[in-house]
Amino acid sequence: MAAVASSLFSSLLQSQARSIRLLHVCRTLAAVDKGSLAKLRKKTGFSMLNCKKALEMHENDLAKAESWLQAEAQAQGWAKATKLAGRTTAQGLIGIHIEDNVGAMVEINCETDFVARNEKFKALVSQVAKECASGATPLLEHGLKKEMMSQEQMKDIPTSEGKKLGDLVALAIGSVGENMSLARGTRLVGGPGVQLIGYSHPSTLDDDMLVGKFGAILALRSSGELTEAARQLCVHIVGMNPKEVGKLSDPKAPNADDETLLVHQEFLSDPSKTVSEVIQEEHLEIVDFVRFQCGELNKAEE
């Protein structure tokens, strides 16, 4: 009888302990503010369960909960990035951002065209281009400063959020589950009198998010505001793939279809004129240009 009584007493204690733990959990869950939960989920895009867990841990402090979620996602993203690092990234997009006399163009690769067409991937490419442009230092003297950035240099560029570009890509890898890579980037800073214009193909309706499979940034001088002719010159560079600007005194290619100097090429929008004739009519001076084609680095290595 004593043994039975002891067993019943032990079971009663265990039951009470479970009830206390359950009550504690219920109280904790009930303490999560629904408004804060909705705001956190909308802002971060993380699951309801993860947002609830973050708010529980940090007593409804939105800032701390968001920081914890980002840190967890980043850690998982880097783990996923390490695991997927060997996968080929043959697809991707070119992104361009120009603000005043500073421009940046980047290439980010991914595994499939399905991801390359995803709006989140496009937003990532656009954000990386903006972060690259924001890190430029003003050029006080006349001329143009052009900086080419390798994959490793791109990873270490700091962002406005206090992270690095490598961290942003790792977060995206963790979210999408597909390997991605910062292939390359370039940054152009124009001095006084130098204006920049960009174009991506296929063209986008949103001028604040220039992304496509091809891209070009053109630096030029003009006596006034840039006209449609300047944009068409950028389109020409994407379509005709000149190797350098060239000078009027440089010899022309025997066959016009083989011409690689920009000034001697037939203007894409009006083949009856050469590029040099167009810039003379429009009172433009081409300083330099950069053209990217998505995946061309991979092809060069083959």
C-alpha cells in the first residue's frame, strides 16, 4: 500500500509539473501582441511561427525580434551557401543604378532561369547595384574614375544596413535554396561636366530598377540635358558590342559588320549614319562606356 501511495503521489507531482509548464507556455503565447506579430511578419517576410518565437523571446520588442530573426536567417543562409557552393551558376541578371554622376553595374548569377525571373532575385540585384553606387567617393577633378570589382571585392562591400554584400547574397540563398554568386561589378564616378546614362536589355519599365541580361553605362559630356539620342547610344552599345570608343583618325574595319570601334559603327537606330555623325549632330562627347553580358565570364573560362 505504501508503494502504491508513493507511486500515486509521484504521478500527481508530475501531472502538476506538466500543468504548470503548460500554463507557463500558454501565458507566454498569450503575451504575444497580435499587432506586433503582423508588423514583424510584414516587414521581414518570415513565417508566422518564427516571428512569434522571436517576439516571445524578446517580450514583444520589435527591433530586438527583427535583429534576432535576421541573425538566424543569415547564419542559416551562410550554412546553405557553403553547402551549395559547388553548384554551377550559369543564369542571372545584370543590375544598374545611377544617381547624379555616380553609376554602378553588377552581375549576380544563379542556377536557374526560373530564379532569375523571380521578383525577389531582381530586387536583390537592384539592391546590390545601389549599395555599390552608394560606396563611391566624389570625383572633384575633371574626367571619369572607373573601378572594376572582382567577386571577392564585391563580397566585402559594406551595406547601409551594416552588413556586407556577401551577407545579403547568403540570406537570399537561404531563402531561395539555390546557389548564387556575386560575379563582378563596376563603379563609375564622373567629374564636373560628365553625365552618366544606363540601359538594360530586356528594358524595364521601372527606371529605378534597371535589370536584364545585358547592360551598359555610358559616360559623356553634353552642353545641356541628355536627350533621347544619348539613351539610344546606350542601346547601341548593348546591341552592337563595341570594344572601345576609338577616334575618328583610327582606321576603319574593311567590313562594316566587323567594326569594333564605337565611333565608326553604323548607328543602330539609324544605319544611314555612323555613331560619330550622331554625336556631332547632338553636340555630345563620349568619354567612356562599360558593357556587361550575363554569363560572358563563364563562357570566357570554358
